Amino acid sequence: MIKYIDERSTSNQKYVFFMLNQVLIPNSEKTSTTSRKPVIIDSIEPLEGQEGTIVTIKGSGFPTYNPERNNCVVIASMGACARALPESTETELKVRIGPVPVPKDGIIRMWPGNGGFICTERVCDGNTSLSFTEAAVFRNAAPETSTDINFRLTKASPNAYAGAFQAYGVSQGVSNINLGGYENSPVIKVSFPETFSVPSGATVDACIVLKEPTFAIDIAGDIEYGENNMEECLRAIAKGIVTNANFVGEQVYADVARNQTTGELELYVTKPYLSEAMLNIHFNCSAS
């Protein structure tokens, strides 16, 4: 299990936690909540695209643009995340598609809610460090809106990996993994080939959506290591997910293990009562 670790002072941790809790405190701990109505989707244009494509969603009730994540949009049945752009309005939401691990078809789903940036600087595992350039969290404040309009992701992004939801828990062949006692509960798993390798100095970005209720995390950062240890590299990413979830009181667990049957490295994420999840991880090796 990846435990909460951060290199900043305790007073700074408490300050950030207090500020984020103004909008992100878990529902179970609130005495009252502010809820939004679900948004309405009328049309989507275009109906296909790839990483970087700008999609216009027309309808009503969209949150006014806020760089600190007041909506969560996923494309093609949780095939890719899409981030809102500043030119969005309450009737026209413009989003840019993020990295695409696998071409696929499916619906667009979205939630309005509350989000914020976390000033996490760095997490480490062994000789590997992940220095954050972004850490953002989101919690929904209204039920999901989806549409039967089909959207097609046409092209995979290089070095992008998609998670697979497993209702039965971790895979056979995986041992020595700790997910807080939820090893046999639903998980989201990303598999990396036995020969997986990224150079020191590469950048990584990850989009995580966990339901129910909907909680999303976006992290991005620079990977540095003293030796070519890919398990440490992935464990630093897992630690980054857990660290930022912990900051807003979410009980999220993550760990990395090598599958003794397939030889693959597997990164797992879970939380109590997980019913559905998405986890995309993308590496930019040209940055090194």
C-alpha cells in the first residue's frame, strides 16, 4: 500500500487541506451540501477525434469556466479525459481531448462539481522522484449526464496506457500487494509490458476517475531516477495519486506489483465501494 507522504511542512499541509475542504470535504462529513442540477447535452461536434481535438458540446447548465476543474468530461465511454477550455459558456462547452490509449467508440459523460489545485511538490520512491507540474482534484455536485450520441476516438497516442476495471480484485499471479484490505474488491488496473521503460527526465500525466460518488484526479509531472527501475517509477505515480486524494480526505489506495505469470508490471488503484473507474497514464519521452 502506498502511504501518504509529502515533503512539505505540517503547517502548510494543514493550510492546503483547510482551503480545499471549503469545497471538497467528503459528503459524509458535511452538515449541508450545495448541489447542482445535471447539465443537458443537445449536440456534439465533431463526432470523432484524437488527442488534441477540440469538441464543442452544446446544451445548457454547463458550469462557467474555471481553471480549477468545476466539471469532469470523459469521451467515448471513458476512453479519454477532456478538459474544458476558457471560451466555454453555460450553453456551449468546449473541451480538448487528452491522451488516447486505445481507439474506441462510445458516449460522452460529464458531471458538474467542485475542484481545486493542490500544491504538492514532489513524491519519491527509492531513488525515483515525481515532481508535479499539476495536481488537480474534482468531486461531482450533480448526477451524471450522458447522451446516446456516439463519439469515436480514431487514433492512439504514443506511450499511453489504459486501465482495465476488474470487479474481482487483483489478477492471479500478483502477490505482495497491499490495497488497504481491498485486494479482492473492484480495482482499476494498468498493465505495462515486461520490457516497459521510460528515460529519466520523461514527463507523465494521468487522469483518474473513480465512482461512486465521482472523484477525479489529474496529475502531471517530471520523472527523475538514479537507476533504471521501472517498478519504482510506477510506484512514484501511484504514490502521487494517493497523496493528492488523501489531501481532500478521499480513502484511495494504490500499489504496484509484477505479475509472476505474465511478467507485466501492474499498477492498481481502488477505493471503498468502487463501482466503475477510468485510469489513463501517458508518458512523453521526448521531454527527456
